[in-house]
Amino acid sequence: MVAFVETEAFKELNVGFALDESLVSETDDSLTLFPSERTCSGFKAFITGNPGHGASFVKDSATMRAHKFLTKAMAFREEQEALLDQPEVALGDVHTLNWTMCEGGKQRNVLPAEIILDFDLRVSPKTPMKTVISMSFSNPIHQCCDWLFIFRC
């Protein structure tokens, strides 16, 4: 790539630069740029459990297992967010995790047999993806779901 950038053909393209995403300032018209790009990843957690009627207490239901999963996932999110309180830590240095979608259930009064939780995960470039995957499966969070599907954007 470096060799191509130095060619006349590349110069004729008149390439400048483009911004993919950033944060808009809440106080003025400035735009914050980050010197590192977090890896766009995500995962779906497939959680199954006993279905049942909403008028009863169903043991080991998918909804209760999803609750346990979300509790652990949001604790990880809070840990990462708390790191930003350190002055030397920037947003690009931490992982962000956001629950973005949920599937499951067809009726309000019936507990579903399966719930699928979808998350956006941005991984710091300082952390190899192999480490993130390994953390996911060695972490107790995976014990709350039947399987995780990890993907990259």
C-alpha cells in the first residue's frame, strides 16, 4: 500500500481524508477525533429456557437466564466506563458494550423458550481480538447463555 500511495496514479485520485465516526461536541461546533480506532464487533447471545405461562413462576426460564446475562454484561460495561475517570484514559483505550436489540416472545402472557440479545462491542486496538474471544468464553458471562455468536462489522 505504501508503494501505491507514492505513485502518480494515487496522486491523480486527489485523495484527502474522510472521517468515519466521531463524537459531536455538546458545547460548540468542534469535532473530537481519536488517534485509535476500536474494532467494530458484536455478538448475539442465544438464551434458552423453560417456556411457560405468565401467571406462574417458571423455573430456569429464558427470561431469568437473560436477566443474569444482562446483569453480567452491564457490569462489564460499567467497569469499562469507570476507566474513563482516569485522566490518562481516553475513549479509544476502553471497550464499549451496548445492548442494541432483543428478540423473543410472541405474546405478553407467555414466557418464550428462547431470547436472543444483540450487542454492539467496540474493542480497544490495544487488545487483540483473540484475547477478547478468550475472555468471553472463560468469563462466567457465557454460562448464562447457550452460545455466543461473535462477529466483526
